[in-house]
Amino acid sequence: MQPSLRETKNPEGRTPRELFTIEHKKLLHSGEKWMKNTANSCMVVATLIATEVFSAGFTVPSGNNEKTGIPLRLIETLFHIFAISDAIALSSSSISILIFLSILTSGYTEMDFKRSLPLKLMVGLWALFISIIAMMITFSSTFFLVYHDRSNSIPTVTFMFVSVPITLFVILQYPLLRDILYTTYRSRFLSTLAK
């Protein structure tokens, strides 16, 4: 739309912006429904991850000293990896839950779909991705702590299987993230609308 025609009214007395809003009302409602379903599904996954890594933080691999309560393998590097990755998984899944909750409680106006909602969805998906990676690292480090003395093949096979969900998440969610990034931040049409 040429800038000089933005405020021009048609025979019914509507500007191009008002006409666009009226004609795309169904699209706005279907976008709201899709965004709510996506946020709800992702929030369920993030909640499951938060629940699991929260309980993993109190179920220390190899147990605690009965007299002091200090974890038996506290000085091992793998235990530090376990503790750090568990904390990262818990915080990133909590961030993801909060972001998806903010999407669910959004007003879903036309302007929300322009920048706010896509940004929240991208950040929420990245936080969910980080929590999945950290959860898998927590699981792997626990497995290594428990089984590294008994067999070298068990931790290696476990690590191979742990990488499958991470890779799948990237492959399955990459097209969505790419499309959101492109339509929100790279599209010339949308960037000219903002001016």
C-alpha cells in the first residue's frame, strides 16, 4: 500500500486498515485457536519436564551419606554436570511454562500477532528445547555415575539413544521456528506495516 493511500476511505467510509481487519476476522480467530493449542501442548510438555527434573534434584544418583546427608559422589565431575544440568532444565522449563502461560492469557489482538505472540512463541520453544537438552544431560550424567564402573558400553549406548529425542525436536520444530522468524522479522511487508 502506498503511504499516501493509507488514510484514503472507500465508498463505505473505511480505510484500507479497517477493511483488512474486517475481512481477516476469521483468520484472527483461527490464529488465536492455533496459538492457544500450541501453547497449551508445549506447556504440558514443559510441566512434565519441570516435574521430573525437580524430583531428580532430590533423588541423588548413588545416594547420600547416612550420617551427613551429603551425596556420596559429590566430588566427581559427573555429579557436578548432573546438578548443573538439572538446575538448567528446571529453570528453562519454568521459563517455558511462564511464557506459554502468558501466550494463553494474551488479548490476541491484531497487533499481538505482529510481534508479541510470535516472539513469545519463539522464546518459549527455545526454552523448551534447552530444558529438553538439559534433562537429557541430567539423565545421561546419572546413568554414567551409576554404570560407568560396571560397563563401558551401557553409557555409550545410552548417550546415543538420548540424542534421538533432541535431534527429533530440532527436526520437527525447525520449520515452525524458521517460519515464525521469517514472517516476524525478515518480511519486508510486515516491517513496512510497522512504519
